[in-house]
Amino acid sequence: MKKLQFVLIPAIILVIGGLAFSFLFEDKHVAKGRKVFSRYCTPCHGEGGQGDGYNAKNLDPHARDLTDKGEVYMAKLSNEEIYEVIELGGYGVELSPGMPTWGKHFSEEEIWSLVAFIRTLHSYDGPPVKFDKEKPYQTAKPRTPPVQEAEFISLFEEKVSDDDGRQEMIDQGKEVFSDRGCVACHRVNGKGGELGPDLSRVGFMLQPQFIYRWVRNPLSFKPHTRMPNLDLSDEDALAVTIYLSTLKGSSDGVQKAEPHGSDSGTVQKRS
Ligand code: HEC
Ligand code: HEC
């Protein structure tokens, strides 16, 4: 009995100590990925990555369950494939545009950290994400210069010269709104997501030149916004702006969606 205690007690201490150690000293990239995921991805994918965030009910198809609980899916993807879908979004890899495009929002290193964190959500025995000290991933955010008002004005004059041009832009903008996944986060007339503000009256609230500049480059206004730069062409951005400018709500007033999180309110206008 004495002998057994000799072995058992240190063994137990080792196991418990090891667990505490691994939790306290979680790989720093996994820890970073967890933090980014918690702010930007959980509204759709849920805290545990099970596809059950508060915005999940507004999505069709659903946000993927990243834990592979129902079927083995994530484990079969390579690290590069997961990187690519985060970088380019569902739109860029022929999946649902409800999965946003993040390549203009996060640094290379942040996206690889997300991949490393996502790997901890399901069982996986393939090669781990490599963070090479000699060849580090880019840590700088993809900061593009703010879009100037003059750019909006000249594009507007070129494309919206008459009523026909305007109607074409409205139709195209409606398509952009659903095909590029704006609808996954924003509600219009009772349909759509609740991650961002309800846009049913946005034409009433915001100037078109602000909408255009915001959509082309949200980070230049708010460095920590949850709205990604979806990398729209200038024409698609103009079209969606013209469409949104027509949304002025119904006369009886459209209900605002419940705000979730600290920044789902109205963006401050800046000149
Ligand atoms: C607005 C909702 C939304 C947000 C926010 C969101 N996702 Fe998704 N995500 C989706 C949807 C919807 C799908 C399913 C796409 C499909 O299967 O067509 C998806 C699928 C995925 C997949 C599986 C891709 C595949 O190959 O099937 C990964 C990985 C993923 N998301 C990672 C992320 C990460 C990381 C973030 C945060 C940076 C994020 N998502 C934020 C909605 C969202
Ligand atoms: C991943 C979710 C997400 C997607 C996708 C998204 N947005 Fe947003 N959007 C937000 C959030 C969150 C805010 C609030 C921003 C803030 O305060 O940081 C916002 C703000 C806005 C605003 C300002 C609204 C106001 O009342 O201040 C406009 C306009 C807008 N988005 C348009 C669009 C358009 C157009 C698209 C598609 C090209 C789009 N959004 C895609 C999340 C999203």
C-alpha cells in the first residue's frame, strides 16, 4: 500500500498540475484565435462553435457546427482550406455568402490563429498549423486608405445620370444585399440578421456618401467594428448604397431590431 501511494500521489499531482498548466499556458496563437473568435464569430457560430449563436436562427443554411458533433466534416478540411474560407468568405469559395469575407479585416496571423483555435473544437489528427519564427505571418492589419467623398460623387454622376440608371442601380443593389451576405447581419422590413443594426430606415438616417464610404471601408471609421470590409467592387458598393437610400421605413414606423453587443447601434457620422 505504501509503495502504491508513492507512485499514485505524484502521478495524480502530475496529471492535475499538467491540466492546470496547459490551461494557464494555452498556446498563444490558440489563445489569440479564441479571443478573435469570441468577438467576431460567436454571434453566428456560438460560444462553443456549435453553430448556435444568437444570430444563427436568421441564417439559411445554418452557420456550420465547427465541433463535428453531428458529422465528421471539419476534420476532413485541410488547414489551408479553413484559412481560405475565412479569408474569402462563403461568397469566395462557392458556399453561402452568410459566411462573411474576413481577408480585408484580419491580419494573416490572426486568420491562422483562428484556424489553430478552430482545430481545438473538433477531434483532428492531421498536421497542426505551423507558426514559424523564421518566417512569421504578417501581423499588420490590411489597412486600406479611407474612401474619399469625391470618389462617391464622381461614380454617382457617372452611373446614376437618369431615372433608368437609378432604377438599374436599385435592382442591382437589392441583389448585392442578398448575394454578398449583408442580409445575414442586417434586417430590412422584418427579414434578415440581427448582428448589425436594422436598416429598414437607413435611407432616412444616413447620407448616401456616408453609406458608400462606410461599406467600402468600415475599419477606417471604427477599427474594432464587427462589420467586415466585404471587398465589394466600387459599382456594387454604389448599387447597394442607392438601394439602401430608398429604405425609409413605412409610415407606421418599422421596429428596430434588439441591439446585441456593444456596437450594434448606429454608426456615428463623420465627415
Ligand atoms: C453572419 C454569420 C456568420 C459569422 C459572423 C461567421 N460565420 Fe462562419 N459560417 C456562416 C455560415 C452561414 C456558414 C455555412 C456556409 C455554408 O455551408 O454554405 C459558415 C461556415 C464557416 C466555416 C466552414 C466552412 C466550410 O468549408 O464549410 C468556417 C470554418 C467558419 N464559418 C469560420 C468562421 C470564423 C472563423 C468566423 C469569424 C471570423 C465566422 N465564421 C463568422 C456564418 C457566419
Ligand atoms: C458580419 C456582419 C455584417 C455584415 C456581413 C454586414 N454588416 Fe453592416 N454592420 C454590421 C455591424 C455590426 C454594424 C454596426 C457597426 C458598428 O457600430 O461598429 C454595421 C453597420 C452598417 C451600416 C451603418 C448603419 C447605421 O445605422 O449606422 C450600414 C449602412 C451597413 N452596415 C451596411 C452593410 C452592407 C451594405 C453590407 C453588405 C455589403 C453589410 N452592412 C454587411 C455588421 C455587418
